[in-house]
Amino acid sequence: MSEVDYICAETFYENQEQLFPKPVAADIDEAYEFLKECMAEVFEDKTELAEFMKDEGVDISGYDDVSDALEVFELPDGRYLYVEA
């Protein structure tokens, strides 16, 4: 796991409607603060992400790919951002 960074904030800001019906952040700085407050998690690969989701009790059986979950944002550098809603 790694920490939330600018790439996470930018990706979340640009795609926040994937998880929330209304924007929760008006800019990238607000997105960064939101991710820190909700203790978003960043994973290096899908295996690490899937293990975390299982450990948290998330039912992933309905997904062909865990990255299809609404709470998961694929980052441009290949990592995955998990935002608990």
C-alpha cells in the first residue's frame, strides 16, 4: 500500500461522479483533503486490492475484475485507489 498523492487526487477529482451523485470536491486540493479524511487506500496491484477488499468484508464475488467496483479508481500509473463510500 502507498499513500494518497497528487495523482490520486487528480484522478478522483476528474471521476468522482463514478461514486457520488454530486461532486464532493470542487478542485484537486479539496479532492486530496477528502481522500485523506475518508482514509482512502492506494494499492500497487489488483491482487493487493482484492486481498484488502476481502479482509474488509467486501463481497467481490459479483465482479469479474475487482477494479470494476464503484469504489475503485484505476490510476494512470497502474495503481488502484480505493475510496470507501
